[in-house]
Amino acid sequence: MQSLSNRKKVLPQVPMTFWERIYIPAILKGMAITLRHFFKKKTTIKYPEEKRPYSKNFRGMHSLKRDEEGRERCTACGLCALSCPAEAITMIAAERQKGEEHLYREEKYAAVYEINMLRCIFCGLCEEACPKEAIYLDGPHVPADYLRKDFIYGKDKLVEQPFINLEELPVK
Amino acid sequence: MELVFVIEKFVLIVIIFVITLVIAMYSTLAERKIAGFMQDRPGPDRAGPFGILQPLCDGGKFFFKEEIIPAGAHKSLFVMGPALAIITACITSAVIPWGQTLTIGDYAIELQVADVNIGILYIFGVIALGVYGIMLGGWASNNKFSLMGAIRAASQSISYEISMGLSIIALLMVTQTLSMKEIVAQQEGFVNWHIWTQPLGFLIFIICSFAETNRVPFDLPECETELIGGYHTEYSSMKLGLFMFSEYINMFVSSAVMASLYFGGYNFPFMYDMGLSENWITIIGVIVFFIKIFAFIFFFMWIRWTLPRFRYDQLMNLGWKMLIPLAIANIVLTGVFTILKDTLF
């Protein structure tokens, strides 16, 4: 058959020479290669102790943000839950009471905010939908667990740790 | 005196037995470490520092695994398989001279369990028995893969025992004795090592011992890709553990045999020129002997992670068409050289 690409090359079939047939030089060559690898630097990253840096646009675990005064930004509007294609987010809204102004920024806040990490596909649409810049997928990986119920993350795991001591804040 | 002799031998046997088992245990870790290092990864390092507790964990796991004996299996032979494998692996070390004489007070202790004057024949006999464990286990499993593995083990062992024996004959023509103790004693210093007079014989011997211990590239009886697990497909729990253990003990013992037959056993260069006392020479000799053994064990593992497995017909071709003619040629060459040396010098 005619070659279409003209790149076909017929390799000559040369019988093996004596040194190739006794196979021992080839074995020694292979052993030299494995020995070289034996002393090479190992490429393994020992995971729990060392971690590979995440890329800048990595989307990991969600965190609910606080504002500059340490108040929760979320106003429980439900846009994140609505935008979520996996329907992983649920929440129960509550009204801010008198004296809670230092805890919640808006008059309405999320009393319960739950994300099912098994449903979540980490698409980041909640992040885009949020009008209050309250949710970001800027955490690490979601760790493994044994039970399904433990993958439903509540506010205890999601809300960012306050970086200001709440005791010192002046009560408005 | 008799009682003291019995106690001495008993203590020696126990020590050697313990050392053998510990080395076999840590060979499993060494194998995984070396495999890792040769593949650019660190190997097991979670159990204890550098993974030194890994063999204990593996052993514990083996003990607690469920023990399954297949319904169609021949029960007594199925149990006997691994037992026979490990017993034959352990008793081989009886004739190996681990060192010279250790003198405590007036009492001289030979660091050898039994100085049989047919030591090499004893080793060959026991190694030949070793394949029975594999054969019984494979046959009694009532599984075609196991049976295939057992058949392969038997045919491989028979084929390679011939060339192994022939390569030893050439060595015996040089040594003029079958006693392990005398063979090692002949190789005093460095230049008297038998590797210098029998390089071809050593090459044949080491290839055959790879085949006899069922190590890669001759691990056709196990052969995961074709036969699942080969002869130990149906084995579980500590029975499987014993089969693996016997493989590692075999490796240790054949390393010891190679070191003592060709690499001078406990002899090391300038051993009598450094002005050491007899006991010190013995102790250093034992350490040197173990270093040689470890070097051979490393070599076994190095080869394992370098070479792929032989195909069955290649195995047979190598055994019958290459090694046996080579071994016979080696005998002839040795004979010619011995006569030439006697007539000319």
C-alpha cells in the first residue's frame, strides 16, 4: 500500500549480537539505572506534615466572612442557596435582636447555615451570587470523614474565626 | 560434658533461629523500602521512625486475619504446605559456619550448629525438599491457578537444581571437600576467595539461587499477572504469611550459602595481620559475614526491582540450553586448569 504521509520507515531486522544475546550487559545497564534512582532525591511530599501550596484560584472549603468589626456579613438572603446547582446550601433566617449589633452586620442574619459537602461541587456560584461578599471558597480541602451526617457543615465550621476580640468591642 | 555440649548447641540453635526470623521479618521492610527508593519514593515510613515497626504491624495483621480453608481443599495437606515450606527454609542454616571458635575461659564454642562432612549435600537436599511445601500447598488448594503455580515451581526447581549442582561440582573440584566449615576455612584472607577461581561457577550459582528461591525474574510460581497469586492464591491469614516468610528465609540462607561458598564467609582481608586476639577475629568475622549476607540480600532486591519476569519458555531455554552447557564447560575448564597448575608449577 502506498504511504500517504511519506513518513513510513522500514527498520532493518538485525539479529542480536553475541553481547546482546547473553543479556548480562543489558542487566548491568538496568541495574545502574535503578541504583541511580536509589540515590535520587525523592519526589514524595509527606502529606499531613508538608502540604503542596494551593493555586490562587483554587476553590476549597467555604468560609462565611466577617466585616472589619468582626460582625457576620451574611444577611440570609438565600441567593447562594438559590444559585447552588447542587442544592447543597440551606439556611434559616432570624431577626437581629437589640444588643446583637456587634455580632451581625445586617438586621437579618442566618441562625442556621448548613452546606452539605457531599453535594457541593465547588463551582463557586454561591460566591458570585452573594451580594454581601459573605461567602468565599478559600479554604483547604474538605477532609475525609466516616459518616454522611458529619459532612453537613454548620456555622461552627463555616464562620470565619473572629480576628478581633469581641469583648473589647464597644457596644453600640 | 555431654550436657554442656547439648546446652551449647541448643543456645546456638535458638540464637540462629531468632536471628533468621528477625532478618526475614526486616527483609520485608527492606524490600519495600528498596522498592520505594528505586522508584523515587520513600517507602513505608509511618509506623515508627523510618517505618521500623512496619513488620510488626504486618505480622499482627496476618495473625488476626480470617483463616479460610476452601471447601474443596485437601485439609491436612493444605495445612501442611506452609508448615513444610517454613520448616525446610529454617533447617537449611544448620550447616552454615557463622564464625570461627569463640573461647570463653577454657571452653571453646564452635559457631556452627553441625559440622557435617557432607554439608553442601545437606543444603542441596533441604533446598530440594523446600519445593514440596509449594507443591503440596498448590495442589491441595483445589484451584487451577494454584496447581499451575505448583507445577511451574516443581519444573523450575528441577531444571535449575541440575545446573546448580553442576556449578557446585566445579567448586568441589577446587575445594576437595564437601564440609562447609573446611570450605570457608580454605578461603582465608582475600585472595583465596573462591570467586577468583570460580567466577563462571558463581554466575551460574547465583542465577540458579534466584530460581530456587522463586525471586524475580524467576517468580513464575507466583506470577501475579498470569496466575493471580500462583501457589498461594487460596491461602489467607498466617498461612500466607508463612509462605512469604519462608521465601525471605530462603533468600537469607542462600545469601549465606553464597557468601560462604564464594566470598569467604567470615574471612576478611588482613584478618591475621592486625594483631587482634582470636576472639576479636571471630567476632569481627561474624559481623563481616553478616555484612556480606546483607549485601547479597540487597542484591536480590535490587535485581527484583530492575528486571521483569521471564516468560516460561525463556526460563526453560535459559535453564536447559544455556546454564547446563555452561556449567559442564565450567567443570571441564576447571579440570584442565587444575591439571595445568599441577603439572606446570
